[in-house]
Amino acid sequence: MQLFVKAMASLAVIVACSQIGKRYPTLGGLIATMPLISLLVLLWLWSDQPGDYRLMTEYTKGVLWGIIPTILFFVVAHLLFRRHLPLSLVLAASFGVWLAGAAVHHYFLR
């Protein structure tokens, strides 16, 4: 039951962002970049392992440094969308850049 509640709360955030994004794209983007999912994960981690500050510290370090590959993803997506390229190409290129950034992230944080 706890897993179901976690999934529904996470899904609610995603659906809310997409619904708001239809009417107010920049507001939807702002809400999507809010640390809502990270907040939920912090709450889930803490509820599963209360008092485990090492886990919380490592998780927040990963999120902090993970912002860089995410920024690269959106820079590439923004530039390619401005050129009116197909969604599949934009996503492939953006995820490729994110994956390279994530590999560097993982290499330095292991």
C-alpha cells in the first residue's frame, strides 16, 4: 500500500505539471523544475530509513551535481526545438548529451 501511495503522489505531480503546461507553458516548466520530485524522494527515503543522514547527504549531493547534465539536456532541447527539428531527434540528442553528462557525473561521484 505504501508503494501505491508513493506512486500516486508522484504521478499527481507529473500530471499537474503537464496540465498546467498546456495552458501556461513557462509556468508548467517552472513547476516541473521545482524540487517537488526530489522533495518526495527525500520524504520517502527518510520514512524508509529515518535518521540515515549519510543516505540523505549522498542523495542530495547526487541531485546537486545532477543538475549539470539536466541543464545540458534542456539547453540542447531548447536549441533544437528552435530549429523546428522533429521531437524524436530532439529527444535522442538531448538524452545523448544528458547520458554523457550523467556518465561524467557518476565517474566523479563514485
